[in-house]
Amino acid sequence: MRRGSGGEPIAAKAAGGTAPRAASCDAEGTAKFDFVLKDHVNLPVKMADYKGKVVLLNFWATWCGPCKVEIPAFVELYDQYKDKGLVIVGVSVDDTPEQLQAFMKEYRMNYPVLQMTPDVETAYGPFYGYPTSFFIARDGSICLKHLGPATKEQFEKEIKALL
């Protein structure tokens, strides 16, 4: 099993590979929620507010082509599952609040979008490409990591398994 930057075991999955059943998440590592990040209008957001929910943590950028392909699926999935305990959190790796606001409007992003900080990059990186997504179970276990883009169907299957 692959280990994350903090030494926690995670199931790494590149696009097109097979994922372990998320419901049987046997990862020993836990997600780090002790951060306060700025959102797209520079307001502080406590990551700790997402504890107890299923979190799809997506690291992305506005210039990233594969990231743009995933976003419409995230919009649909968030609409469909937010009332069941899902939170999709997009973490923009290098964009200004002004760039994020315009991009979010264009792509009709309806889920929280936050700005990367060095602490978060250290906790979840290093990143070798974007998008990179983590699935975090309600108990805080990191269950799955996608390196590169995945399909809406893949994400939905993993969301359902964790909800």
C-alpha cells in the first residue's frame, strides 16, 4: 500500500485503475483538518467544520485541462449527495480570489473552493500533477487517492460506498 507524505497508508489509484471498495476503508492514516483556509472571496473557512462528513478533497487549478473536465461532475455529485453528508472541497493550488470567482461563475461551481496554503500542501502533498483527489471517510480515515482525473461514475461509486 502506498504511503502519503505523513506516512499514512492510502490506496493510490491512477485514472483507469481499479479502486479498493471504499466502504471497507482499512487505511490507518487520518486526514488533517486543523487548517483555516481562505475561500474564493478571502473569508476564512475551518477545515474542522467538515469533520464527520464524507469529504472529497480535490486539489486543482484553473489552468489544468483535466481539472476542468472533472468540475461538471463534481457540481452534479455535490447537488445530489450534499444532503446525505458529502462535502466536496476544491483546493485551488495557485489562483487569486479574483481568478477563482470568475472561474467558479463560469463553471457554476456550487461546492466550497478554498485557496492552498503551504501547511495544506505539506500535509497532503507532495503533488506530482493535478487533479489529485482524496476520499476521506466520516471517521477521518483517508480511504482513497486519485492521481489524475476520474469519471463521474468512478466518483459516484466511491461516494456511495462511503455514505
